[in-house]
Amino acid sequence: MSNSNITRRVFTTTAATGLAAVGLLGVSANSADAYQGNMERALSALYQALGSLREATPDKGGHRVRAMNLISQAISETQAGIEFAAERGD
């Protein structure tokens, strides 16, 4: 494995983890009264899955890319659910 692949892998993993942390902090700040632990853990797992798929070799017959798109949609829906619950105080 070349240094550029290792560097890209480290960057991708770090970026995905950072995005998850920022997302969770932002959601936590908005929903202190309505902690959504299960939803936030799911969100973290989705970010980790997305990072893993980004690190995977690209030749998967389009399935890897479709999975990444679906996970991105799941991230959006999970964030929307957390925000909805926060607005309602659930």
C-alpha cells in the first residue's frame, strides 16, 4: 500500500470521525432537554460506516457508491429525526 493511500485513509477516517463529532455536538447543543442517545449512537455508526465505505476499493459494480448514497440519506433522516424530537421536547 502506498503512502498516499495510507494518508488518504487516515484523512478519510479522521474526517468522518470529525464530522460525526461535530454533528453530535451540534445536535446536543440544540437538544439538551431531549437527549436522543440511541439516535445519536446510530448517527455515529452511520458516519463510521460511510468512512469505511469510502476507504473500500472502488470497483464494486456500483454497489459501494449506492450504499454510500443510502447511508448519506440515512444520516440526513436520522439528523432530521433528532431535530424533530428536540423541537417537540421528546
